[in-house]
Amino acid sequence: MKHKDILEPEISLLLETVYQKYHYDFRQYSEAHIRRRIMNRMAMSGLEDVSQMRSKILNDETFASRLLQDLSITVTEMFRDPGFYRSLRENVIPVLKTYPFIKIWHAGCSTGEEAYSMSIILQEEGLYDRTTIYATDFNQQALNKAKEGIFSNELMKEYTINYQLSGGKESFSGYYTSNYNNVIMNQSLKKNIVWANHNLVTDGVFAEVHLILCRNVLIYFERDLQNKVQALFYNSLINGGILCLGSKEGLRFTDLYEEYVELDKKQRIFKKKY
Amino acid sequence: MMQYEAIVVGVSSGGMNAMKVLFSILPKDFSIPVIIVQHVSSHSDNQWIKILNDKSDLYIKEADEKEKIEQGTAYIAPANYHLLIGKNKTFSLTVDERVNFARPSIDVLFESAAEVYKSKLIGVVLTGSNNDGTKGIKRIKEYGGLAIIQDPETAESAYMPASAITAVKADYILSLEDISYLLIQLGNGIKTYLT
Ligand SMILES: C[S@@+](CC[C@H](N)C(=O)[O-])C[C@H]1O[C@@H](n2cnc3c(N)ncnc32)[C@H](O)[C@@H]1O
């Protein structure tokens, strides 16, 4: 049996339709990522081909929003990559301590685990009260969950290990209260987090910040779009501000490579030159 | 004679030993790029890839995101990321949900590679104790690619190759050494009668 081909022009047309009708711009997302998610959605929804999917997008808003969820991958963890958070404590916190007030931007914060991890570190380092954390994503559903701060109890075992590996010395269970199958994060961790809907592709600079974390978002973009978003980050950082990327993301192939110094090469932490 | 453009390899438990054998045989400048998913712990770093490379004639590296796929190179998926292939023959990494409890998943690589290389793809399933790779090798066959599966009797863990064998009509079922020599022949464009 020959498998039905999934053609690039059909996918481009579909993404164009999504953009025209819903103003979400996936046109420069990783082709391989988009193809995989579209194939999966076609199989799950019993669709024949991409053009059938396209007409469903035009006529069925519920289906369209499901596709948005498919394309936005919200998989995340607290203290994901403990080595990164260890380096954050060692190399970034001392820089932040030199500022009278601190602004941090989590771009692509998903369901908030990364921002809560940051809150915990800032509290432990005595910096939380002079910090504002902007946690943004273009996925409103994920943001709503982030705002609630309710996570599955099952995950806490893994998060506790991550926290300890990252150099955390407190009792991790002190940061939440358990409620049957769920835990709710302490109110004190939320109070300085501002959750906001922001699309990295179509929205601009909204604040000047001291630190940006954008981890495991840019891997979903093709190079040109990565470059464009890197320019947005550059323009949002103060001089001497710090940019943290995911463990497989870098600046080497962007136009801005020369504009940063590496604070930690392995953990992908960069400092904007003065 | 078919000119193959890529080889994708899936390997799980028993993989470290299997990789050593494969790379003791594949030559420097091997003409077909080799792309590997090996299941490793999500916290493992890429030190083992460097060690493997030190002992191999063929250049082995971790696959970087958006990196162009070249011949003379073997690429290994980084721990905790799925490895996908774009139509422009570059890699994409994702942190999507695990597939078959695995990230990287062999199925994810095989399926995306099949869609890109179609009949010019060789899929290889080696030792392992789960069924990741079974759906993927099936997809490769559907697109007209070649399916090579390690003889379960010769595998450190028989389950994964045995599972693949039940799903497709394999083109070759061989020991790891024979698979390595077969790949060299296929790389040289030699029509082979080894079965
Ligand atoms: C894999 S998650 C990463 C979460 C977290 N930063 C981490 O590393 O664990 C990727 C997130 O990026 C978001 N995202 C993707 N495209 C975006 C865009 N154009 N603007 C804002 N957020 C985006 C997704 O909605 C998703 O929540």
C-alpha cells in the first residue's frame, strides 16, 4: 500500500486559512512539527485529507480551537533541567541582586510551572518582593490553568526531585497544599506574577526587563522566525540583561550572536552586551 | 539500483553495545546519513555520544535543531527531545508528549523520515524491550522504503525487533554484524543478495 502524501502546498494553504480567519500565524513554524500535528489530528478526527481539514477549520470554530491546542505544545515541568536552575542560582541571581527592582519575562510560560519555579527561587534568595514576573503565552487555556496554580499531586514526586537536584534546600512540600489528587500552589508565590496573553509572532515589545526566559519555544520555529523573535527579546532587555534559552536552543545562527556574551554555555544563558 | 538517501535506526535496551558494533564497522565518509534514536534516561547528557565518536571512524554527533542532514555523518537524537525531519532535510526537535513512554521516540523519527524520504529510506530496528519502532517501520514500508530488522535471536533484547517483524514483511532479518555490512553495500549502490 502506498501512503497518502501530505503535500507542502496544502499545508501552507491550511496555515494561511488559519491566519486569515483566526489571526494565529503558524506559517513559519517548523514544517516537521506542523506536519506531525496535522497528521495526528487528521487521524484522530477521521479526516481524509488536508483540504477536508481546511474546510472544517473554516466552518467549525470548536475544531479550529482544538487545532490551536494541537499546535501549541504545553508540555512543561517545574525545575525542568535542574542543571539550568542550579546555574540560574549561581550565575543569574547575583546579577539580579544588584538591581533595586527586577522585571522578569517568561515568554511561552505554558501552564506556569516555570514561573512558579522562578518564584520559589526568588523567595529563597530574598528577591521576590522587589520583582515583577510577566508570564506570557498565546494559549489562553494554558494561561488559565497557570493562573489557578493547581497541579496534579502525582507530578510532585518528580518536581521534588528536580527541585532538590537544582540546589533547593527547603522542603518542597511547603510550597503547596495538597487537596485530594491535586495540589494548589501557595498564594504568596503568585502575588507578583502577571499572567498575560502575548503572541511572540504577532505582538511587540511590552516591557523593558532584566531577565527573559524563553525555553523550548523557539525549537518550534523555523530559522527566520527564530531570528525575528530574538530581535524582540533583544529590544526588550536592558543593557546587561540576561536571556535564558532551552537546553537545545542557541544564538549561534541568529543575527544577534555578537550582541551577547555567554554566561553559561552549556545551560544556554546569555548576557546582553552594554 | 536504488540510491538511498537516509538510514534511520531505532534501538533501546542493549543499545550501547549495539552502537559499538555498528560503528566499529561503518566506514568514515559513509555515503548515506545515519540518524539514530536510542532510548536513554531523560537526564542523561551527551557525553556518551562523544565517547562513541572517539572510537568510531564515521563522524557521530548529537543532532542539532534545524541542522542540515549531511552524508558522512551519524546523528543521534538528544535525550528528552523528539527528533523529526523537515522536508528541507533539516532536523527539528520537539518536547511533545512521550510516545510509547519514550522521548525521543523511534516511531516519531521513522514516521517523519518516511514522509520526507519515501522509498529512498532505510529503516533499521535493533535490540530493545518495548514496541517503539513498530508503527514507524510499518510507515516506512508503506512509503516503499526498506525494512531491516535485527534477528531477535541475536539481539540482547528480542522484544522490539520481534514486534517489528510481526508488523511488516521485513526485507532483511539479520544479525547486527550482517546488518552493518549490508548497509555498507547499500551505501556503495551494490545490489545485494544477502538474505
Ligand atoms: C513546550 S512549552 C514550553 C514551556 C516552558 N517554557 C518549558 O520550557 O517548560 C511551549 C509553549 O510555547 C507557547 N507558544 C508557542 N508559540 C507561541 C507564540 N507564538 N507566542 C507565545 N507563546 C507561544 C506554547 O503555547 C507553549 O505553551
